[in-house]
Amino acid sequence: MPVPSLSILDLHASIGDKPILKGLTLEIPKGEVHAIMGKNGSGKSTLAKIMAGHPDYTVTSGDVLLDGESILGMEPDVRARLGLFLAFQYPMEIPGVTIANFIRAALQSRLPEGEDIDAIDYYENLYKKMDLLSMSRSFTSRSVNEGFSGGEKKRCEILQMAMLQPSYAVLDETDSGLDIDALKIVSAGVNSLRGPNIGMLVITHYQRLLDYIVPDKVHVMSEGRIILSGEKDLALKLEAEGYDWVEKEYQAA
């Protein structure tokens, strides 16, 4: 029996008339953490947005499968309920909606009609996850991301992931805007969620994040496709040699 996975199959996509993804193939088995690294403009964030169902991008060919089921053409909320989670590079502010109510509504939407969340169990679980991320209880009554620092926004994203317990999570430059202390806290939160029931794709520019969230596989992306894959040591090589090195290796192959 095949291992459940998030599978991206020969994916081609564009924004307007501009091709962005040009035959990208990647598989993230459940239970593994994979990292994608690459220069600005290589298509990393585009890939994340397409998987989540962003309307600005057009998939021209290929497919994205969640445990064997195509999710292309599904509305973003349907993809989320099937178990796909996207942590944004730049999380949006939602004025007037508290964190506690936002997460509770997301969880409620996944329950069968007529079934309600137990408030005591919900807050007990929420506080436990907040403690893991060093978040004050006062955050429960604050509007989602409104007035938050970069580190607070990223912790809020990981809190949502911890509560929703997705099957697959795509973390788009989670280290962006984080100082070293916030990076350690956020990484600890991500690592606490690792296990056989979730597959993760971590998108980053920098090796430093992978010192804290150690991936099972590292993939290098260039001009809309994966050009090299390897173990954790590949990220160290990139840090030392730069992206030009791997692109030259790919062109020579």
C-alpha cells in the first residue's frame, strides 16, 4: 500500500501571460519534513499559493494530489478541510476577529452539522498550545495579527496549525522577519507537531532555519522547477557555495 503523500506532478502554472512553474514534480510523504530552497523569483511562494488555491494563478498542466485525490479546482476552504494548511510569509490582519474566535470557527467548520465544540476542552487545548509557543493568554482576545510583531504573527500561524492538526502543512518562509529568539520558539512549535500523521514542506531562503527544523530532504528550486534534491547536508553546501553553484551543476548534468 503506497505511503500517503502530498504529490505535485509535472506542474506548470502562470500569472497572466508569465509562466512561473515549469514542470515541477515533488512528493512529500506523510511523516516527513521536506525543505525547498532557492533564489528570489524561483517560484517557491507561487507553489505554496497554487497549492492553497490562490485565484491569481492559472495551472496550465500537471496536478496536485492530497493522498491520491486531486485538489486543483477545489475552493481554498475545501482544500483546508481536506487537511492542507498554509502558513503565510506575510500573514494578514483580520480586525475585529479575535484569535480565539477565529480558530474556534475554523475547527467548528470541520465538524458534522449539529455538532458543537466543547468550550472547556477547546480552551484547555488552546492554552496548552499557546504555552508551547510562549504566547500570553491575552492573545486570545486580540484581533488576528492586528498590531502584531513579525514574531507574534508567525507564532499565531503555528498556533493555528497546532490547533487544526492538518495532514500536510506548507510553511512559506516562516523564518522571515524573526529574530533568533523568535526563530527558536517558532521552530520548537513546529518540531512539536512532527510525527507520522503530518507531512511538512518548509520554504526558505536560508540554511539557519534548517538548523532548528531539520528536514528529511532538501530540494533546490530554480526557474520554476526542482533542479536538485538531497539530504540536510545539501543546505550546508548551498550556504557555503551559493545558488550559482547548484545551477551550474544542473546545467552541466
